[in-house]
Amino acid sequence: MKAMFRPVPLALAIAAAVSAGCASTAPSDSASSQPATKASVVEHYADVAHAGYEDALITAKALDKATDRLISNPTEANMKAAKEAWRAARVPYQQTEVFRFGNAVVDDWEGQLNAWPLDEGLIDYVQADDYQYELGNAGATANIIESKTINVGGETLDVSNLTPELLAGLNEIGGSEANVATGYHAIEFLLWGQDLHGFEQGNGERPVSDYATGADCTNGNCDRRGEYLDAVTDLLVSDLEWMVAQWAPGGSDNYRSQLMNADANEGVQKMLFGMGSLSLGELAGERMKVALEANSYEDEHDCFSDNTHNAHYYNGQGIQNVYTGTYRRVDGSLVTGPSLSDLVEQSNPELDARLSAQLDASMKALGMMKAKAESSQDPMPFDMMIAPGNAKGASVVNGAIMALVEQTGSIEQAARQLGLEALSPDDAGHSF
């Protein structure tokens, strides 16, 4: 599900930005002889969030540089490097999505970075006879890159100067959530283009010549396409700088300080609610069940690149990270500290063992999805798994769904064990 957009002003983002070096978050003292407390667990939760968003920022900056090289020198090698940088940037970001649920500062912000599915014809050219878009969306074929002005819902807008601020303001234009102009998926489309393979093997095949100059330019407006890609990657970086600052230790007026000053029970509630809601309504429901039951490749998460298996896998990893209090950083270092697992184990070792095993089981099920998609012999990406009549693929997806549903029940039990009110994780209207 998509959050409502709340564009982050660039000036605010820059003012709140961390340094370009992004110093590593110091791990909490896991060797302490003191037992975990709710307060120490919440503080370490903020440490894990800060580390995750720092890594998302580090990899977004690498993506920004890779796309800059592509724009200035459009070669096959630079296109490949930009795509690899995009895939790498998804790994830490997907692990941070568990912080969205329960933390309004993240939920109000994340749509600008990760809203999906999107009607890509808003951004650039599409093959009209194979383009499925939201019915009634007046912006579905606006083609910002081709146009100096666009008219959506009777409103004419000047889009001649493609700035980060302009693009952020175009999100949900005309009242349609499918009008997504910024974020990872807009960048993904600009790198891969439409995936015209349907349920067959293959992802988007945008030619690098779409960024060429002069007579070498294909599909027109190559300079505008480069300007759009430059602006949207710059915005991604500035948005992540803002969120890193929200979780940074030592601040007196950021979100982390609010979390630390609140009752520790509230923080633990947010942790478990985030785990349960991402497990149940979002990952099992919106991102897998919807696509499988509708046999709809338009509902796969990373649809242009066929990277959906990784998006799901690292969402699952983020859930496990919060429970265990561990996070493997992109530089290979490990952040560890007091965890929910420690708290549950203190009062109910059997429940802790069961939930830990269920988290392992869901990661194994998601790992199977990842392995099938990346097989060198007979790869089966997510859009092939959900094809009508693909019993083997459906079995893999259903296995992951059921593992996520099962662990959610124990997450709710953990909340009761820790003396919290009914957790009621978001099920996004799905029944399992």
C-alpha cells in the first residue's frame, strides 16, 4: 500500500543532512551483564534504523553517481553499472520498510521513495498496445519527458524545468495514487523501461541510446530523459539524508529523541506492530497474495527489473532484524544489541524459541523464492511464478505467504507476553 506523499523540501533535507562520509552507527553493548529492558531495546531499535537508513543513503549516493556517469557517457557498460547500483540500493532500503509501520514520520515520507505500482506513461513513452494502467487516471499517458506542459484533470502544469521539487509535487497528481513521479520505481523504469514480456522470461529492455545525444538518440527527448533521471536520483539522496537525520543519536528535536522520551512500552508496541503489519497485510497480502490471486504482473513490486524476489526477501530480513536486534551493514559489519528476543526469552523461552524458528522458516521460504528466481538453469522470477496455471510457482509464493502469516500469530502473542494491548497488525483488508 502507498502512503500519502509529503514532499521533503530540499533546503530542509540539506540542513538536516549527515556528512557525506556517513559514520557507522555504534553497536549497542551486547556483552553487557545487564539484562535487556524495554528502554534499552527501543534505543537499540533506533540504532538499527539509523544504520539501515545510513546504508540506504550510502547506496543511493552510489546510484546517483552511476546514473550521472550514464547520462554524461551513455555506454552499455555505464547502463549496466547503473542497474547494478539500483539493485544494490534496494538491499538496505527494503530492510528499512519494517520501520514504516508504527512510525508516522516514516509512513508519511516513504511514498515519495517507494510508491508502487505506477503508471509509467506519466513519466515517459510506453508501448500503447501493451500498457495497462489505472482506469480513469488522467495522467496515465501524460509523458512528462516528452512535454513542456501537461494537463491532468483540467489543470495545466509547466514541466519545462525538471527539478526535484517539481517532480515531488507531481506525485498523485489528479488524485491518482498510480501517478508516481519519483522514487526507486521511477528510477527503475528510467533504467529498464517497460517490461513487455508478461509472464514470460525477461525484464525491461530500455536501450542505452535513450540517453544518447544528437542523431544517436532513440525514442526522442534523450536530453530531457537524462534531466529527469538526474533530478529524481538527486531527490532520492536528499530524502534519505533527511530520514537519516531523524534517527541520528544526539539530536534534541528529531524523531529519535521523541521516541526515546516516550514511554518504552510505546516503542516496543511500534516494533511489534511494524513486524506484524509488514508480515501480514503488506508483504503476505499486498505484495504477494494480491498478485498471485489476480495473476497480475502489474502488481509485482520491482516489476520493470524483475527484482521482486529480492524486494520480498529483504523485507523479510528487515522483520527478522527487528526481533533479533541484528543488522548486517553493507560494509559487512554487524550491528547487535538488546532485542525483542531477549525480552521475550526472559519471560517465555518457549515463545521466543518458536517465534525465532518461525522467522527462520519465513526467511527460508523467501530464500526459496529468491533461489528459484536466480537459478542459472531454469530461472523463475516472481512474474512467472504468479502466471495462470503455474502450480510450482504458486506453491513457492503460497509457502512464503503462509510462513509470514504463521509468524504474525506469534508476534501478536509476544506483544501480549510483554504486557501490551492487542497488537492488531495491519492486515490491509486481507483474510488468510
